Amino acid sequence: MKIQIKYLNGIRFKRFIINSAQRVNQMEQYLNDINVFPVADGDTGTNMVATMNSIVEGVNKCKESSFARISNIIADSALTGARGNSGAILAQFFQGLAEATKDKVRLSTETFAQAATKAAEQARNAISNPIEGTIITVMKDWANYLAEHAPHTPDFVELFNKSLSRAKVSLAETPEKLLILKKSGVVDAGAQGFVNILEGIVNFIEYGKVKSLEVIASTTNKMRSFDLDKIDSGINFQFCAECLLEGIGLDPKTIKQKLSFLGDSLIVAGSKNKARIHIHTDKPEDVFAELSEFGTIVKTKVDDMHKQHTKIKLDAQKSIGLVTDSTCDLPPELIKKYNIKIVPVVIQVGEKSYLDKVEIKPKDFIRILETSNEKLSTSQPAPAFFKKVYDKATRRYKSIISLHISEKLSGTIQGARMGCKDMEYSNKIHIVDSKTSSVALGLLVKETAQLIRKGFDLDEIVERVKLAIKNTRIFIAVPTLKYMIRSGRLNKTKGLLGTLLNLKPILTINSDGNIAEAAKVIGQKRVIKKTLDLAIKYAKNVENPRFGITHVAAPELAQWYGYKIRNVFNSSKVMISEASPALSVHIGIGGAAIAVLGDS
């Protein structure tokens, strides 16, 4: 039966907004990358994430079900945490929504459409010089669609789905309305972020969570390649100044008049008692002095936009990008921190195939391991997947290091070589065989990312990584032979005999990049202890050991390994991650691995 939502209350809207924030978080780097208006300072994604996260922090503290109450908290939290142009505009949008739904416990589609229309109008009015082809255009087009169609449907599911399509069309049209977008080959970053907020709502309605959608704009194939060198920076003033102003009877119009001669991109968002001010200016101290006459300045923030823009151009010209495959087990926060591009391997479940960590997550795969009797296997990514990632990465980076699972274990590196073959920029891509996999590959990728951050040149990084490969080992505790038999890694007869004898292998990957047996013990307790002993013994023979642990639905075991390692090596940091399906399919539930990377 098709789901229908006939009303919105505070609880539902709170869930919508939380999931929208997750979607914006997914898109942060992409939004930064396409940020060219009003200035190319590369922070639209960061600003929208900060604003949405402030909202989430606020609503999480509220347990009430009234739409008006939740909406007020959203508006206040947005004002408090708003950053940048996009954040200030979002804050005013939510302020307008709160004012239009005052005293409302729940909303019908028509009431919501009326409120959204007012919210879009207020967002526009907050800007001293509103420009078409930006977030306010998409807000307006979306709200107009709601107002036109809400009287004909009482169902929010239908309304949000169809209005999202209209917002995407409006987004695709932004380059036709704003020349700098057309020249740069991108859509407006703020408008894209607003569409992502709507996507978060629709994802949640359809799937109960934010689906891991591909992090590109829906209209990218209609745009030319983004090229920062084509952009006139358009930075008329040096600083982006922001503050939160508290007072009584604040008048946005009067504030705008006072500040208008001090800069451009002026936004005054908020209510009569609290306002978020954003302006591009050469004299932030004069801005704050003028504002102090209206009330109390609670928070201030000043960014040097010239430095931001210059840094982006230098990064684009000189920096090194990093690509790996999804057999690399790293915590998601590190992948995000270092902007690591992941090419997914393919997970085969019977007749169905899934892209690892894109269409199937570790926890989803655990359920399959627990419940399915179908044959499970993995296969290398198609060369086209690599080409797609390389095409994007070469636009942004001077060089690419592409570090992958051992060639002896997978044809993934061959796919990488074929993917960059005949590319115009194939000489920019440096493919490296890690001669390992899983969390050991994760340690090597992290090491590479840190070398890039420290500013080492390409040749030195590649040489250091090749040396690190020689000093990396992984020890894998296999709690049962069941999954190795099932995946075809172990002969059925040998596997059944080993199971009868309660044999537990500890696997490693040797210097050639092949799977090898490091030890074999009897019983689960012994395999856990022996794996730890092998890792500690290896770590004692290298300088400055770094550790990584991965697990298959065994977080307690992973934490125990981490505790034991820290006890032996004092302050050593231990990275812990969930195992990818590519490893889980072979070692099964309860399995874990310890990797060690040392200096020679």
C-alpha cells in the first residue's frame, strides 16, 4: 500500500529537517567545489552544513510535537548558527516559515504551501540586492509550485516528490540566469544546497533514511567542465563579515540603510529581537560599530576572501588528489576530512549486484550474511567507474595518486589502468599497488593523505608510500571457515575437516601481495589472542608503529584489541573501522583484522 502523509506536525518536520541536514553533509565538498557566486571562496557547503547542524542541535533538545514550536526552534537555531550568504538566507527562510505557522499544531498541504510562499518571500527580502539564478530563485519556484498544486492534493508525499522535480528544473536553469555560472559550467551552489535539503526530505519519506545518492548535481551532464581559471573572482571587498545582533524592535530596513555604503552582499535576516548580519566589506570594524547602536553584538566572524580565493586557485593548480577503492577500510570521517575519492567494488548476492558502500553499507551486508543462503562474491570495478572518478579529479588537482588493493588479490588495479588509458590527462594519474587490502590499505591511504597535507611533492610521496607498503602487515582473525567455503576461498572438503577440528586460521598478506596463513590455532579464544600477539610482535620490530583495526559486527572485539595495543605502546593511536563487504564476505560475522604500519 502506497504511503500517504495527510498532515505535518512538529515531530514529522523535525525528522525531515534532521535528514535534510544529513543530505547537506553528504554534499559539503561538492557544494564547496562549485561555489563561484557571489565570490569564489569555496565555502558554501561548509556554511550550509554549519547552519543545518546548528538547527539539528536545537531541535534534538525539543520533545514537543507542535509544528509551531519546532519551527520556532529551527528558526532560532538557524539564526544562531548561520554562516555565509547561504546560511543567512536559509535562516530567514526558516524565520518566515515560523512566523507563518504561529500557533499551528499541524499543517495541511495548503497551509504548508502558504507558509513556504511567505518564507521564500522573506528570504528574498532579507537580501539588499537579490539576484536571480541563485537560491532565492529556486526557493520561489518551489514555493510557487506548492501553492499551485497543494489545493489539488492532501498528500505531502506526492507534493514533496513533485515539487522536488520542479526545484531541480529551476536549479538546472540557474546558469541561464546568472552569467558567471554559465561561464564556469556549474549551477548555483546555494541553490544546489536547497535542492539537497528537499532531497533529504524525499529520501526520508521513501526510504526512512537518507539514501547514499551520488554526490553530483542532477544537471551536471548539461554543464561544461568547471574551471576556476575561467572565473573572474568578483571580489570587490576583502572581508566577509558576520555577526549575531540581539536587541528590541530591530528594523531590518533601517539596518540595511545604515550598512549599505560599507559593502555589498548585504543580508539582514531574523526577527525583531535577533538578527544575523552578513556583508562583504573592507571595514568590518565600521560595520560592527554601526550595528552596536541597534543592540548587543553576540558573535562576530570575519574571513579574508582574497586569501580564500587565492588558496582555492593554488590548491587547484598544485595539490594532489587521492583515489582508492572500497576495499579500503577507513572511518567515514577520515574519508571526508581528506576528501578521498572511493571507487566501489561490486558485491554479488546471488543474481543481484550492488556497488560497495554506495548501494550497500556494511550493516546492510551484515544482515545478508546473517539471513541469506545465496552465493556471495566480489568483483572488480568496471574501468568506466575509474574513468568517471578520474575525469572529476583531474579537473581539480594537478596530480592524482590512485592507491588500490593488491593486484594479486583483485583485478581492480587493471580496471584503474584501463580507466585512465587514452585519457587526455592520463599522465597526471599515478596508480600504486598497495600489495594489501582492508584496514592495511586504509592505513596506507591515511598515510598518503597526511603526506599530501604536509606539502610533500609528488615524487617524494610516491617513494614514501612504496616504502610504507613494505613496512605494512595485516593479521586477520577468522572465527569460522563457513564464509571462506561459501565464497570459494577454501576448498569445501578442507573446510569441513577444519570445522570438525575447530581449526581457526589467522591470515596475512605477504610481501608479494598474496593471502597467506600466518598461523593456525584451535578454538575461538586462541585465534583472538594469537592475532593480537602476531600484530604486537611485528609492531615491536618497526619504528613508530601505527595501528588500524577493522571488524565484522564485532565492535567489542575491536575495542578490546585497541585497548590491549594502547597498553603495550602507550599513547599509540589506533584507528578502528567497520570492515567493508569485500572483506566481510570471506571472513564472516565476528571476524576482525589488525594492521600495522611502521617506519623502517
